[in-house]
Amino acid sequence: MSSCKRPQSTPPDNAIAKVGNHYLTVKKAKSAIPDFILKQDSVNALKRYRDQWIQKRLILDEANRLGLKQKSDVGRKLQRAREDILRQALKDYVIASKKEDTTISDSEARSYFQAHKNKFALHEKFVQFRHVRTNTMKHAREARQALLDGVSWPKVAKKYAIDPETAIHEAKQYWPISMALSNIDIMHRYLTIIGQSEISPIQRVHGKYQFVQLMDSRAKGEQPDLNWLIGQIKKWMLLNKRRRDFSSYVKNLYLKAKSNNEIKTFNVLNTNSNLKNTEADTLESDSTNQ
């Protein structure tokens, strides 16, 4: 009897879920979760992703069991998806091959900013803030008091924050108010109501004790500082350069194929249409049926 049993597959290391013959590992889950979410609360982030993965895996397995991919309309959609992936793969390949030649200097970004300054007016309020997350209420209270006593931010963050390097880095940036800690509702609300240099009360969120301190704000319609926009401008300019490079690549593909007689077009229009039978457009006020 025992010799007829199916062998049980050995779960991979760090497996956190299994559906049928498919396993989800911590490594796979972490690679699919944005870093900033993992840094805020890795345990809950992994639990949420695990539950979503289980649901998606169950749906996919059920679709395969019902043989839905054999249906003609599903097959056509799958084929289009494969073709889209291949087109994107070619685009990524072309961009990667020109990566070393495609760079944007700080001076280019500054020139672009000066030439298009009117386009960079803030579309909403921006804020600069400090966000402290600790494991205990004691540490949160000590960190808050240290800031009130004038202790430097890097020193406070390194001593009390769960992820000091991220806390220090993010405090240097300006954030659109709509995005500032939008995933932590109570902290986001504090940023909309506290004044400059003011520190919020301590709150326990997702098992961590945290508070925020508003350092600066820029009103909607103000001109931003170039120093905290230059990175984004360089990304925009780089993206435009890459689009032009790929468009040029595709144009060369077309010219090469045409010269090799690989492209033919066929006239499918009816050139014998009787245009005299086309009804003339008239305004309602010109109608003779009034």
C-alpha cells in the first residue's frame, strides 16, 4: 500500500505558502514588493502579498483546470500578450545597448529647467518632514524629546529609528502632500495640520510607535528649488532620449526591410465609389423641413 503513495514534494527553503504544486518563498515575495513598503512593515507586507498570491494562484489553477486557454478568444489574447512582451523586450534590449551613451548632465538639466521654468510650478502643496518609527514607546518619547531639545536629526535617527538611513535620506526630500506617508493615514493627516517645526503626538501603527515633524512646506503654484527637482528632470530627459533612440532604431528596421522588398502594401480601398450619391451635410437651420 505504501509503495503506491505519490511522493511528497519537499518544500523549498523559506516557503511561506503552497497552492497545488506551486510554492511561494520569502525571496520571491520580497522581490515583488516595493522596497519602501518592506521597510515600513515587512511582516504585514509579506502577509498581504502571501494572501494575494494564494488567491491569484487559485484563480489561475482553476482557469487551467477548466481549459480556458484552449478557447479561441483566450488564445488570441495570450498571443497578443506574448507579442507585447517581445516588443517590450526588444525595446529594453536597444535601450540597454545604448545605456553608456545615453546620459544627462547636471548642466543640461539646469538649462532645461531655466527654459521651461513656468511648467514647473507646483501643482499641489509639497512638504519636507521627519518620520520616526521605533519599536517601543520609550524610544519614541526619548526621540521626540531629543528633537525638542535641539539634538541633530541624524543623531536622533541613528539612535532611535528602526531604519535610520532611510529616515535620514527621506527627510532631505520634498514630497507632494497627496503622497506624503499616504499609506499611514494618521501620520498623513498630521502633516496636513501641524505647523512648521511642530512635532505630532506619538501613535502606535502596525505595531510600531511613530511620529512626524514638519520641517518645511511649499504652497501650490510656487516655484520649486532646482536642487530637489534636478534628479526628476534628468529622468524625464533621459526617457525622451531613449524614446528617440528606439524610434530611430524602428525607422532603420523599416527602411532596411523595405530595401530588401520584405514589405508590401495592398490597396483595399474601393476606388470606384460613386461620390455623387454622397448626401451633403446641412445645418439644422438650413433644413427645408422646418
